Amino acid sequence: MSRTTLISQLNDVVTSLESWVLQLDGSLQWTNDESNDLYSLSMRLATATSSVQKRVGSYKPPCRAEIWKASETMRRQARSAVEDLVRDRAFKQPAMFRRNITLIFGGPKFSEFDSSQMKSRKLATITRCERLRRLEADKVVAWAVSYKSTSWAVGCMGSDMFDCLAEAVESNTGPWPPVVSEVLYKLQKVDLQESTEYISFLQGEPA
């Protein structure tokens, strides 16, 4: 397909989308399910936009240039981890994946013996978990495969670096191997039975 044809097709899509946006009336009352559907679709749109920019070479990093450069090794590590999982159809570090998913949806565990500084860090880590839960299901899996939970906790990774990596995490372009779903559903039975957000996450389970 020619470049001219591709540009024309994208222009038609964007024009149609812009017309649709104009129809959104602030007086419309959306149900929770409808709001969730719109949010999921808008996230897919954002991902598609980033993919277009990356493929044509116009992508701009979601953070300051120095942070983007400093994150290069970790971003490369993330891509490699996802590729290895898809290729080998098995986790290289299954315990790391389980800990990440449990932390993201269950939060850090508090103890009455925690110092005030430790409690503060754990509270801040909860905020990071909330940020990760807002990612698409595919991206949550990609994150959990890529980074040790101890590496992205508050006190171990700066806010700028965390925000940059969270924005830059890429979706898997193909289906995940069956082992991903197997582990995710086992975690629901063992560690995350009471998490309604985890149930919603599984309902939008990564392909």
C-alpha cells in the first residue's frame, strides 16, 4: 500500500473521530459500565496513536530527555523480557511476575513494626500501584514481566523514572502464551480473592 493511501486512510479515521467527539454532550449521563468502556477505548486509541508515531519515527518521549536516555537500559530490558516470554511460552522469573501482580492489585503489606519512614514509602507505593492499574491489561502484564517489584518501589526508583517507564511500557503485539492466564487466575484464588479491581482486570484479560 502506498504512503499516500495510508495517509489518506488515517485522515479519514481522524476526521470521523473528530466529528464523533463533537457529538459528546456534557449533559449525557454515562453508566459505570459505559464509562469504563469509553475509558478502555480511549486507552486503545492512545496506544494506537503512540504506535503510529513510533513506526513513522515522530514519537516524542513521555518525559524529559535526560530521563528518557537514562531509562533506555530498563526499556530495552522490558522489551527483551516480553519477547522472551512470548518466544519461550514460559516465565523466566515466575515468582517475580506473581509478586508484581499481587503488589499492583493488593498493595504493599503493612506491619505494626514499620517505621514512620517505611509507612510513608508504602503509602507512596500504593499510589504507584494505582497508576499501574490504570494501564491496559496487556501493559500491566508487560510491566509485571519486566521489572522486579523492589526496583520500582518508592525509595528504589525516582518518581520521574517511574512515570517515564509507566508511560513508555509497550503492549504485546501478539497473544500471550497460556501460562499467563493460568497464573493470573491462580492468583485470584490464592492472593487476590477480595480485589474487585483484579476481577475487572481479568475480565479485560490480555489476549
